[in-house]
Amino acid sequence: MSFQLLGDVVLVVLAVRVLGRDAVALLRRAAAAGVRAGVSELRRGDHEDGQA
């Protein structure tokens, strides 16, 4: 495990510990937003190339 990943994990654990369920809900929303952004980028890339 790299130090960067270890730092991220520790930060998430501390946020969940301090903020409780609110932090978990925010993390879920952030992950969902990241997935939506990634999917929209993939779709936009296909249309710009003249495919689909």
C-alpha cells in the first residue's frame, strides 16, 4: 500500500469517525458524481469521434 493511499484511507476513516453518518452520505454522493462524470465523458468522447 502506497503512502498516498494510506493517507487517503486514514483521512476517510477520521472523517467517518468525526462526522458519522453524514460523512458516509457525502462520500457516497461524491462517488456517484464521479461515476456520472466519467460516464458522461465516455459518451461525449464517442460522439465527438463520429461514432454512435
